[in-house]
Amino acid sequence: GVISDRWLGRKRAVMIGAAIMSFGHFLMASESLLYFALAAIAIGNGLFLACLPSQNDDLYAKDDPRRGSAYNFYYVGINVGGLLAPLVCGTLGELYGWHWGFGAAGVGMLLGLAIYTLGARWLPPERPRAQAAAKSIDAPRMPREAMRQRILALVAIGLCVMVFRGAYEQSGNTIALWADVGLDRSAGSFLIPMTWFQALNPLLVIFLTPLLVMMWTKQARNGREPSPAKKMSLGAFGVALAFAMLAFVDAQSGGHANWMWLALFFVLFTVGELFILPIGLGVFARLAPGGYAATTIPAWYFASFGGNLLAGVLGTLWSAMGHAAFFGVMAGVASLAGVLLRSLDSTVLRAEAANGNGRPADQRSDEQAQTG
């Protein structure tokens, strides 16, 4: 992120990162080059992932109510890829050999790079690094208090999201274990594969996102759209409700529940996810100081890193207590995140209002003129 902000620029970093990732996927076809391949994928992803979402905000005027929803559509794109990649690359790997699967991943990255390159003309032009540095000398600096508010808000949100992810990340961990031993997956004579339930999450993200965006857009026109922290808090409580339902179902079924309960769990779980994860990504992008968007975005993914570690620690409780009790604990963890996020509402609003979103007035007017 720092390299992108200070030297490369976001567009160039995305293109270089995608090319390096493609190269890494092709290297994966050779077992002897495994570690070089993983290093290439990691470096390419560092350039790619830090810069791509940070460009969303510049596509809209500062007062455009659609700015927040842009990250929900970006999140849909991630989940479309998450749904298609295992179907394409995984199927090729299992049927024809993993060299073909990794090769297909490399081809997919090159296709993504081509799409980005062809569509880059619609992105706001970036100033050259030297020109941007010279302009920053004359531009009014963000007041120290405004910067402090932003940093505190970002740190607080990141810590809350770490707590939330301690429960959220159980979907690919203990939830899978429960589906194997505590769920009746039979539909007549057919046994539903566990992977089908895991595919429900990205499918629901794709179908539910337009409905939620329509609702939020209508609320924004009427001046009733919830603030970002309130949305995130509602999302955490939604995930808590999903886990509380599983706790009740497991206790009532004696550890052998019908598969429809797990399907309903993923519906509630996904709605909660859409209220918190893309919204939080958008908050980090909007609170990024001018010229440091690609440096700030990785802090959001650092919260994911911490949350995954916490999820692993909490997952050890699975074998130490009953399943219903465990799901009850996860509901409590998600509820705690919801309470903490709700308490940050005024802090986040003050940080977003500070100094006109943290960009000099002349720069904001330039960007709005470029994007219409």
C-alpha cells in the first residue's frame, strides 16, 4: 500500500499486481517452484488488493448517496469470483490434474487484468507522483485533531471487526463440523453435499445485495438511511441471531437437526455480513487521509487477520462444550461486537465530517468535475 501511494499510483499498482499474480499462478504448475509461486502471488496480491477498492470512492461526488453502496457491489464481484473459481479451477484440478487448475487461475487473472485495463479510462485520472507531492505543499493540511479522530475511529472499528470475525469465521470452521455430525442432510434418498451449503453464502450475497442497495438508496433519498456504524451494528446483531437460532435448534433436536435450519442460518448470516463487511471497507476508504488510500485499506484486511486468529482460538471451545452452548457463546461474541459498533456511531460520524472527508477543497472539486 505504501509503495502504491508513494511511487506507483493505484492504477499502475493494480496492473503490476495482477500481472505478478498471474505469473505466480502459472508458476504453481511446477512443484519445484512452489515457494517462488506463493511469494509472487502474495506480492502481487499486496499491490492489487490494497489499491482496487480504494478507487471506488473517487467515482462519486462527495455528497452522492450511492458512495456507500459501491462497496456492496464490489463485494458482489468478490463473491462471484469466490463462487466461480472453485467450480472452474477446482473441477479442472480434480478431473484433469492440478496443473490445469492453476493454469486456469492464471488465465483468469489475465482476463481480469484485461478488463481493468480496458475500463481504466472511466477511472478519475491520477496526478503524477511528483505533481501530487508538489501540490501537497501548497494544499491546506488536515487539522491535527481531525487526523486524530480519523485514526481513533479506524482503530476502534478495526478492533470491533476483529471481535465480530471471531464468530463470523466459524462458518468455514465449526459450522462445517456441525453439519457433518449434527445435521440431517438427507433430502429423500439424496445426501446433500456439505459444499453446497458453503456455496449458499456467495450465492446469497449476489442475490441479496441489489435488494439491500435499493432499500438503502430509497432511505437515503428520504433522509432515513442508517449511519455506517449503525448498519455495521445491525449486521453483527444479525449474525448473533443466526448463531442463537442454531443454539436453540441443536438443543431442541438432540444434535440431529434438519438441513433446512442450516440453510436458514446462512440466509440470516449473509444478511448480517452484508450490513457489516462491505460497509466497513467503505468506511476505511472514506476515512483514508488524502494520498494514503492504498495505505489505509490494508488496515481493514489486518482486522481480518486478527479476526481469523481469534476465530481459531474460539474454535478450540468446540470440543470443550456442547454444540448448543458453543453456538450460544458465538452469539454472545457477535452481540458484543454489535454493542461496541453501536457505541462508535458518533465517533465515526465526527471523523467522516472532519475537514470535508479529509481532502483539500480544490482536489475534491477536481475529482467531482472529472466524475460528473
